Amino acid sequence: MSELFGADINYLAVILGALAVQFLGFLWYGSLLRDPWIAARGIDISDTEGSDTGPAMYLVPLACSLVIAYTLARLADMTGAGDIGECVALAAFVWVGFSGTVQLTQINFSEAKVKRLPTFVIEGGYQLASFLIIGALVGAFQ
């Protein structure tokens, strides 16, 4: 049981992973896939003008990214994943088992205007890429 609470974590990898994911999100949703994502979600841009873009809009995803990075680092330590390849494989496994399946279920029950497959590819792809980047950074700092 002591292994559960004692962990060898490189906190620099956790912080860098969370920051890298924020940069990825900026690119992913800001320029690379903005228009396809808006179309897949059925978002009416005219309805979003003047919407809240306060600090919480960016702080919540940052906090979530820190939790994900920390959790992946803990899992890497607990499972003995000791290099980049093993940590990336662990991150992919965790995404498939948890994040990807939860996202797919949520998107499946989205309102009718949502194009489910493109939405999952864009949003799930972002999460998968995020997990893989964090896994690579955790592995690089092992």
C-alpha cells in the first residue's frame, strides 16, 4: 500500500506536459481545426459573439491538464514505465480505456445538430495527442 502513496514524480515533466497541452489546444482549436470543429459541433458563430472569455476559460483546462499530467506520471511510476516508448504506450492505453470511451459516449448523446464522427475525431484526437505528448514528456524525464 505504501507504493500507492509514495511516488517518484518529476514535477517539471508534469508542468511542461500541462503547458505543452495548452499550446496544442491553442493550435488545434485556434487555427488548425477551428473551422471543421465549428462545423462538426454546429456552432453558430453569431451566437457566441461577446461570450465569456474570462480567465476561467483558460484556467480550467490548465488545471485539468495538470491533473492529467500528474496522473500519468503517477501511473508511469506505479507501473514501472521507464522510458518514452513505455510512457507513450501507457498514455495511449489510458486514453483508450478512459478518455476516448467517455468522450465517445458523451458525443454519442449530443444534440442532433452535432456531426458525431467528425466531432469525435477532432475532440478525441486532441485528447489523444495531449495524452501522448504528456506521456512522451514524462518518459523523457524518467
